Amino acid sequence: MTGCTMQQPTPSQRSVRALDWLNFFVANVQTGFGPFIASYLASHKWTQGEIGLALSVGTISAMVSQVPGGAAVDALRNKKAAAAWAIIAIIISAMLLAVSPTVVAVMAAEIFHGFASCMLVPAMAALALALVGRQNLGDRLGRNARWASIGSAVAAGLMGLCGEYFSPRSVFWLTAALALPALVALAMIEYDRNAVHVKPAARPRKSDGSEAAEPRETIFDLLRDRRMLTFAACVVLFHLSNAAMLNLAAGEVTAGMGDNVQLVIAACIIVPQAIVALMSPWVGRTAQAWGRRPVLILGFCALPLRALLFAAVGNPYFLVPVQMLDGLSAAVFGVMLPLIAADVAGGKGRYNLCIGLFGLSAGIGATLSTALAGFIADHLGNTVSFLALASAGAAAVLMVWLAMPETRDALEEESARDAAV
């Protein structure tokens, strides 16, 4: 083993559990900024056009903030501080929505939330890397995804009850309140700030014999990395296929069902979360043992299959079992994105910037997906639109199969072989 040394931190159980709860409560908080906003604004006499504009502001803010948010987390040595400021900004956003559902307040809340989320996601990934190191990162990311899925499901239930039995406004007070235990969990995490990056074993030395400073990879070096560019293209295709699929299916269900439509749609959201919670740790461990490409291919293959089943299945009650495939692809994607970012840039000081670039790719794919799927459905019908989404999913599979290089490094591969023996 030459060329690099792998720092393997030994985190305390308190820090490990605190990171679990941080993922749980952050997912709680982020759930409040989902479909509940549209319902809340509609209850205050906002038109669908006005609601769409407000949500678009949030989407654009998040897309624009992906790269600077990741770069900001890279620049901050204290990743806990980055996460704390992001959580505080999300609290402010939730309180703005609760206090004043006016145009200025809602737009400000959407902008704050968009940028805060783009700092929070890479900061939490950086904390995971600092706690467990590169060799164990896949397993840790799988555990993060499990706790986040449980948090999303629990929050959806609590917020639904609050909105039903109290008021739509109470959802955002609950969102702000759930951010407080997230800050407590964050404060309990202890990590070595020097363990975030992998250091080369043989570093250049100055004339006096002391070690020279490690060269930091530039943004342009990262943008020239074939692995980064190829996976970014895979991310665009993944979201081009995935983002509009459930919305299109939900619209079809709404048009063809009666009173049970809300229950079916709710089940279509909850079932994949359960699959993600069950499968994410397995995805992380398998990515460490087998490599990234086999797991990516497995998860991406679920996309075209799911779209084809949506196109073929006429009974709306079959949508729920079909959505289990969404859980598989979501588990794979949620774990693999930060893991591949660590492979590509984790040891070069650009880990969080790389996550931001992948996040921007996801936003581009999702925006194109909803626009194109809606246009095709309006002019050619839902079946053709599902077939188009299936084609994008098949293209994503082919991209991974034919062009995506394996990113697992040699030391991690050797460690996996030793564990197998």
C-alpha cells in the first residue's frame, strides 16, 4: 500500500448516535418545506400561479446556491458551525412562513431555505467523513439515509395531524420547533477537524526537510475530472427520468379515482421511504465491498422499469407496489452521490464543492423532467410521457454501464478483500 494513508477515526458512540439523530431531525425539518407549503398558501387565498411562482423561486435559489454552498462549506474548517448556521436559517424561514404568509415573507423564506439547504447537505456529509473516514463512509452514509427516511415519515405524519386538527400555520411552527433538537444533536458531535481529508503519504518537502503544504485542487482541476463529469451526466439523466414520474402518476390517479385518492398518494410517498430506510445500510456496505458501479447499475435499472410499469398499469392501487422501485433507486442514489463525491474530491479539499456540483446537476435534470413530461403529456398523452421518462432512465443505465469508471480507490478495495478473507 503506497501513495496514500487512510486516516481511520474512531468516533465515540455519543457522536455516532448524535449524527443519527441529527439526520432524523433535519429530515423532520425539511419535510415541512415540501407539499405543505402549497396547501398552506392555498388556504390563504394564493392562486395556483402565485404558488407556482413562489415554489419556483425556492427551486431556482437552491440550484443557484448548490456550488457556492458547497464551496463555502469547503472553506469553513468548522463543519459544525456551517451546519448550525444553515439550521438557524431554516428556522428563520419556517417562522417567516408561519408569521406572515405575504409575498415578501414567503419569497424571503424560500430564498433562505434554498441556500441553507445547500450548505446543510454537504456539511452533514463532511461530518460523516470526519467521523468515520473514507473506508467506512459508505456504511455511514447508508445509516444516515436510514435515519433521514424514518425522520421524513414521522414528520409527514405529525405535520399532517397538525395541519388537520390545528391549522396549516401550525406545520411551520412545528418545523421550527423540530430544528431545535437538531441543534442539540449537532452540538453533541465531536470529531477531528484534521480527519476530513485524506492526506498523501509522501508529501513534498522544503529545502529544510519540513513538509510542504499540500496543494489544493482547483475548481478547474475538478471540472476536468472524467469521473466527476461522467457522474454529473448520470445525475442529470437520473433526475430527468425520475423527478416528474410520481407527479404524472398522481395526476392520472386523481383523474380516475374518487375519495381514496389522498390515501393512495400518501402511500406512494411513505412506501419508498420505508424501502430507503431498510435498504440504505445494505447499499453502503455493498458499495464498499463490490464497488460503486454494480450498485449504481442496480439502482438505475429501477428507473426505466418503474416508468414502463406506470405506463402499463391501469389500476391505481397497483401504483403503491410499483413505488417500491422508487425506494430502491432513491436508496442507491442517496448513498452513492456523497460517496462518489468523496472518491473524486474527498482528499483534495473539494468534497463539498463536488457535492454542490452534483446537486446542481440534479436540479437541472429535475427542472427539465417536469417541464418536458408535462409538455409531452399535454400533447401526446400520459403513456407517451411515461415512455419518454423510461427512455431517459435507460439512457442513465447505459451511461453508467458504458462510460462511468469505478471510483473506489485501491486502498478501500484492498480493505474489502481483507474483510472478505
